[in-house]
Amino acid sequence: MNQHIETYQKRIEAFLQGLLEPSAPPAPHLLEAMRYSTLGGGKRLRPLLVYAAGEALGTPGRALDRIAASVEMIHVYSLIHDDLPAMDDDDLRRGKPTCHRAHGEALAILAGDALQALAFAVLVDEAIGLGPEARLRLMQELADASGVDGMAGGQAMDLAAQGKELSLDELETMHRLKTGALIRASVLMPARASAIDAGLVASLGAYADCIGLAFQIRDDVLDVEGDPTLMGKACGADTLLKKATFPALLGLESSRQRARDLVEQGLGYLQPLGPEADLLRFLARYIVNRMH
């Protein structure tokens, strides 16, 4: 399975490399900032979920490459902006200086903006090999996951919650938007590219909701006890920023157990699928056991 994952990681890296290598860019310094943050790093979890869901559903590979690239570029854009001084003010990302440290704040903002625009451009392009209705479904799914009812809304809630105590329901709602929405889109977009039974779509969405929240809980735990060398960034930032986190609310062991329970719940939603969904099952377990 690890070799299978490595093959997909190399595949999305090569595809992103091609997208970010236009022959004569009008602003090469902007393109370089985009490449700096996008290429050569990261777990590529969201693209892996795209490929895994595509395997399970038989989604055409040409479409999967573009869907995988679109969710990864939205993810990278969000990281660039989250790292800015106005947000989390981080110095390291993926083991190297953050985009604004390497290229300046203004260019970092533009790099994030440009990646967001390119994410939608790769979906609307006819090269994806899907009809207009399917392409519109993909763009709607990604827009919903990225905007006020998804990732951006969750980040705004996170900023507003600094220094405040949240209930467990409030904390989970915030992270289902901030982190979980794009993970959900990564799983559902391959289904939107095909005529998939509505019941199966609902099951995949429930699986994604579970593992998305488990991913954030594991992130919170790693911020407390993770190894910065493996993480590629400093740990303890959540405490310094007085953020609401699962370990702060539940304690470390209860947080770990909550993440494990969510993964087991998520795996149950994959029962309608056969061995074709084994990579989805593997990734769910990886999420709760990862060290970075």
C-alpha cells in the first residue's frame, strides 16, 4: 500500500509541476512564489483521497489528476494565507521558511490568490474530459468547501475564538468547516464526476466527515507532543495563540480516543464498497496514526 501511495504522490507532483510551468509567465516572480509553496513537500493527503475515491468509484484518471490538483492548490493557498502575520504568523511550513518569509507578504498574498484561481481553471478546462454539467458540479463542490460555509468560514471562527473557551460542539463545528470541508470535497468530487448512486455519495460524505474531524484532532495532539523535525514546523503554536483545541478541552488521551472512534465510525460507512476502497480505508487509519 505504501508503494501505491508513493506512486500517486509522484503522479500529483508531476501534474502540479506541469501546471506551474507556463512557457512565458508575465510575472515570473509570482509563479516562483506559487511553485515554492506548492511543489516538493507535504503529505498530499487531499490528492491521495481524490485518487483513492476515484479507485473505489472507477472515475476516469484524466479527471482525477485535475481534481487532485485543484484541491491541493486550494489547500496550499490556505496555508500561505494562514501563515501570514495577520493570521497565525508562522515562520516555517513543510520544513522551510513560509512563503511570506521567503518572498514577502505582498507576493505571498498574490501567490495564494493565484493558486485559488488556478484551482478552478483546471476544473473548467475541457481537458478534464467531462461534460459541462459534471464540471459545474465539481466547481460547486470546491467552492462550497472553500468559502464562508467551509474552509474560510472555519478559519474566521478560529480567529474569533482565540482566547475564548468553546464547547465541544462549537469546536467540532469550527473544524468540520476549517479542515473537514476540503477533505470532504476531496472524497466527494470524484463522485460528482460520475453518475454515482445518491446513497453511496451520502456514505462517502459521512466517511469524509469522520476522517476530516479525526485529522484535525490528530493535528491538535501533534501540536502538543509532535516532533518539530518530523512536522516541518514549530510545535506549541496553538498554546501560544491561546487557540481552542481538542487537547485543551478534552485532554490528550481523550482526544486520541475521540480520533480513533471517529476513524472506526468512518470505516463503517465504506461497507458498501469492496476491496476497491482499501486505499480509503488505509488513509483513514493513517490519519489517526501519523506523526506529522
